[in-house]
Amino acid sequence: MFDYIHPYANDIDPTAKTSDLIFLQMYLQEHGEALTNAAALLGGRRGARLAQSAITDLSSNAKLSRRTAHALKELRAILSLEHVHVEDREEAGFFAIIDPADPVVDEICLLADGFNDALDHLDLDISPLSGAGRAS
């Protein structure tokens, strides 16, 4: 969509295992408020809570807990619009309210891309379409 160069791309070696979590922590520290706002816009209170939980947990822990990994996976699903086509999911309602021409859409896309880049540095199965937690 957009050419996006992560602001920390030159600061951290993405192949070094010790920097994987740091890469994500730095992204969340830099963009946490905007990410929380985007999650709230697309996922309501649940989205905001997931973002805040992940940000808080990662800012105070040197290791990724199972709970935080789950929050990251759910947050990725919200930002990737995974469930907006399922009518009985609240994400569908929040998504329907957004005007596609609103400039916030571009900002959310950039945030989601940066978040996905940061998550891709982790050696976890937290892709939004992995099947766990998906609505049928």
C-alpha cells in the first residue's frame, strides 16, 4: 500500500533473536497511543483493552507471556480486519461506521503495517489467519 520504512529498521538487526522482542517493544512505545486508538475504533473497548494490555505487559516484561502473545494475536486480527465480514461480531459494526474516505483509514493502514512488521520479527504463530480464535 505505502512505502513504509520502520523508524527503527536501522537500529536493530532483525535477524538477531535478542532484538526481536525489543523491536516490538520499541514500536509499541513509539506508537502505543495511536495503536490503542485504532484498536478502539475498529474493536471498541475490547480492542482498546487488548492494545493497552499488550503495551503494558511488554513495557514491564523482558519475556513474552502466553497472555500477551494471545493479546497480540487478537490485536493483529482486529487491525487486519479479519472479522469485519462476520455480521454477529462487533468488529463488523465498528468497521461499517468508518467512512473509507476518512484520512484515519490511511493512518490505521500504516499503523497496522508497522505492527505487522514488528510482529513478524517474533518467532511465534500469531498470524491473524492461523485459525485459532476465528469465528466460523
